[in-house]
Amino acid sequence: MELFHKMISVALGITEKQIKNTLSLLNEGATIPFISRYRKEVTGGLDEVQIENIKVQNDKLCDLAKRKETIVNTIGEQGKLTPELQKRIENSWDATELEDIYLPYKPKRKTRAEAARQKGLEPLAVTLLLQRESNLTAKAASFVKGDVKDVDDALKGARDIIAEQVNEDERARNMVRNQFSRQAQITAKLVKGKEEEAANYRNYFDFAEPLKRCTSHRLLAMRRAEAEGLLKVSITPNDDECVERLEQQFVRSRNACGEQVAEAVQDAYKRLLKPSIETEFAGMTKEKADEEAIRVFAENLRQLLLAAPLGQKRVLGIDPGYRTGCKVVCLDAQGNLIHNENIYPHPPVSKSKEAAAKLRKMVEAYQIEAIAIGNGTASRETESFVTSQQFDRQLQVFVVSEQGASIYSASKIARDEFPEYDVTVRGAVSIGRRLMDPLAELVKIDAKSIGVGQYQHDVDQPKLKKSLDQTVENCVNQVGVNLNTASSHLLTYISGLGPQLAQNIVSYRSENGAFESRKELMKVPRMGAKAFEQCAGFLRIPAAKNPLDNTAVHPESYCIVEQMAKDLKCSVAELIASKELRQKIDVSAYITPHVGLPTLKDIMQELDKPGRDPRKEIKVFEFDQNVRTINDLHEGMVLPGIVGNITNFGAFVDIGIKENGLIHLSQMAERFISDPTEVVSIHQQLLVKVLSVDMDRKRIQLTLIGVE
């Protein structure tokens, strides 16, 4: 284990002590959000990303250790495990090197070389490799017996044995790897007769570039087209140079034996080595592209989940439509559905007067404070219709992304929430709730369906799921949830809780009424001391008797706050209410062997703003009223837009029409930008200039350069 700590320390630049303590906490069942928030003294203040990286590195090393065990056992069973070989395997912690060491001993299907050995041709192969035989024909003729038909057959078999040895030679493999690494080109060619089907991939019909310069999004696009049978993709170094270098290693004579070895080397490269290393590089570059795409996806998701909430206000949600009308729902401040109906303000029905009267009546009857309109079909028309009405109060009108709302409305979660309503009503509810609390609503939808990320179906699915689940968990715990209103689905993501405990909390709440204190959680069936420790700090009770129950102060630290209040001769509530009292506290006086300055600083921050929401405040946004379709655009226009999706090559911006515009990385600033998140973020409101409009391909190029 100490070896692992050392190796992880070198890889991540984190001290061995921090790594040891972090892994110890993880092994004890602590979650990443809990460790990063409440165990800063133990980890030295590591954040969620660093803790996750430690866990990933440790898991990789554990997997490698298991693989080494398998390799040692397999070679041992063959009776070929020498002390030197065993030592090499035990000292190797590079997966590629390990597989190279194992390759000559790896059980394989019957190969051409194995067939030649069974014909007794191995001594001839040895003779060829020595390259000293002056009468090769006579030597080869002595092997013509049994299954060996003639001299050519004997030499072919010997060459097959040599080719396999060349392929399994570590030095040879590393040389070819080095050539791939330095000079390999990735090429893509259109599969004949697939021109129409492959129209979306026309940039790659005859494509070539150095592999080391190929970006992850281009690589994933080509691999997707290849999987669809539209492109032929290959990775190739300079073949002549590779063969020449291999010959320098294996061909030591210009006689007939040397010629045979040269022929075997060429065969080894073309038939075995090159395909093997190409597969290796294809896998390696795909893995790297996956990691980059998953990183961008996770960051987009994090920004989306932490989008500004409207908060607990009475909201009217509208799922807009033409022929089928607009589905309208009224929600109370807790997001409960209290009324729903359809209105038909648009063609072909065009009952705009009736729709306006219904809207005014609902706003008045249910004391609506804000309106949320989905951004799908008929969104702009519905927004214009709503904002043109005269209501009995000032109302904020928001356009809300409805990506994934249809997925939610048909899901089991939605059916359980609204068994008596159809999918259209559930979709409108989701739109309204997304305005009130995006995080609480979006966690109910598969992250792949909420409109961020790229190539999510092409990347490693288990890795993607793991990354997105961890992102959701981190976001939910960063914000915290109201213990008395949170759904079981939202509670599932709280540190230390799973589906069963989350459901038990909701069931207990239904049977016994609202929780009055965090302590009461211990009465929930199957809530043990460990689960309570992990979850309690992330659960809030707004009207609790103990005001600390509505803060991120962990129950294990209540005694510290109580001692502070006692020392100041006031109550905890008075301490929270008075900035003057808090300024009198000398936090260093409360340091103990278990509680250090990081925890004490967190406590003081929390007392300053108890239960603070880390999310920004929401802002009303309006698109340009003169732009309704792509036909209204022209070069040089400056328009308001909202960032809808970020990739590693740029950002897609909603400018209020069906097609999103793209700000390419090169158009984000006059300086060099390597990552779009240096400049933009999901849901950011900004002004963009139209660079070009491609009507045929429905593509809009935007820029931030030169925009005030």
C-alpha cells in the first residue's frame, strides 16, 4: 500500500500523507462530498476533484496488481517462470510494458508459427536467425518430411516462426510504438456508395492529419462514422521507415539466410506488428478522446445543475404548441400542481382572446408570481403573447430549456408523482419546476438527455455514467436540500443515502409529519450512525428549533458553536443574528487535536450566511424581437443569446430561432483560448455577432470578437 501512496503522490503532486489519509477515509465508507467538506484537517484541504483522482489512481493500481497476479500464475503453470522474469513482472507498473513481457507466454489460438513448430521447423528458424548457413537450400531440404511438402514450405514455416518472434520482441514493439507516437497519420476515406448517408461527415470524406494533432471531437466523429459503416479510418506511420529500422535490428547478414529474415521481418510488420500497434493507438486515442469529452460533459452538467434558481415562488408553467395548444399548469411555492388546462392562442385554432382571459384568471386566482415558458415549438410566439397581456400584478417571464422534459414526463418517476395526469401535463410541470429549482428537477432526468455534451453515445458508457453520477452528487451536496420537501429521487444523491434510505425518509415524513430536527433522522428505519454522519450536514430544516439544523454546520460541530455562544453569554440564535457578536470570536481559541482552522473557518462562514445557496441570482432575458427564423439573419448583426452547450471546440448559443449558432474557439477572444470555459459558461447571457450563415446546411457562425 505504501508503494501505491508513493506512486499516486508522484502522479498527482499530492503528499503521501494526504493520499494515505484520504484512502483510509474512503475505505471506511466516507463519501467524496463528505470528505471534501468535513474532513479538511485529515486530507489537508483536498477538493472533490483531487479526492476523485486519488480514488481513480488507486483503483487502476489495484487492477494492475490483480493483472500481475494472473500473469505470474499463467506463466508459472507453463513452468516458464524464472526468478528474473518474476522480478521484472513485480517491478513493472506500466500496463503496456506488462503486456509486452507477457506476450510470448500468453495462451493463443493456433497461429501459423505454432503450426510450423508442430511440423518441427523451429531449428530451421534458429538457423535462419543465426544467418551463418552457407548452403541454405540443402539445410532446408533436410526438413522436408511429414507435413512439410518442399523446401519453400519449410522456409515459409521458419519465416512464420521468426515473424512471431519479431512481433513479440519488446524492443521491436517499442520502436514501432515510438514511430506511431512521433509520425502516425490518422486518415479517413468515404466508403464507396455512401455519399448521401454520410452527408453529415463530409469534412472527413478524404481526411488526413497527424494523429497527435487530431482533436478529441474530430476523432470521435470519425469513429462514429466508422461504426456506422460510412468511413474507413486508419492510423499509419511511415511503413518503409518502420521496416527499415526492424531490419537493422534483426538482419545481420546479406546472405540467403539474411534475405529470409528480411522477408520474415516485412511479414511480421505488415501482418502482426502494425495491426497490433494500430489497435493499441486506436484504443489509446479513443480513451483520451473519451476522457476529454466526458470532462467537458461533466463540467457542462455541473454548470447546468448549479443554474440560478427562482426559489420558492408560485409559478405558471407553459409547454407551448400550435395545433395541440399550450399546456398550462399552476404550481404553488413548493412546486405542487394545483391547476392545469389548455389554451389555444396560436393557429390553426387561434382562440387568443379566450386564451388571454384564461391566463389572467389563473394568474389572479392562484396568485402567480412568475411564468416559465418552454423553449421548444411555438416558444417565441407564446412568449410574445404572454408579455403582451395586462395582468393584475408585475410578473417576471422566463424562457426555460425543455431538453429532457419529454423523457421525464414518460418516466416512472413522473408516473409515480402524477399517476392521474398525462405526459403533456407532467412536461409542463417539469418546465415550471425547472425555473424554481433547476437542480431538484434535472436530477430526475438521465443526464445524457438534458442537452449538454457531445458524442455522449460514442464514449465509454460506464465511465460516462460514473462521472455524471459523481457530478450530480457533488452538486446536490454543494447546494444541500430541504429535508422536508426533497423528493426521494433528490435525496438519493445526498452523501451516505441510497434509494432505500431516501425512500425511508420520505415514508417516515409522510407518516409522522415534517422533521423538526436532524436528530430525528435517527428514527428513520435503517438509518445507522455512519449514514447519519455522512448525510446530516447536507440536509436542511428551515424552521427547526435549533437554527444550526438549517446550516451546513455538521451536528458533530454543534458543541463548538454552542461553546462560542456560551463564552459570549448569548444563545446560538443570537450569535447567528449578530455580526458584532461573531466579530468578537477568536477562532484559534477553539482549535483542538481533532478540529483545526479549516473547519472553524467553514463554521464562521456558515454562521455569517446560514444555509446560503452557492448559486447565482436569476435574471430575466429577452431575444431580439426582429429575429424569428434563420432567414432573418445577416452578417454583422449583434444579437442577445444564451449559451446552451459547450464543446472543446466552441460553444453553441441559442439566439431565439430553431438553429443554434456556434462560437468557434478561435472567435471567443483576440487572445489564444485553449478551453471555451475560460470565456463562457452554460446559461450565460451574452451578445454575439453573426459571422456567416450557411442556408444549405443551416449553420450559423458567431463571434464574440469586436462585440462590446
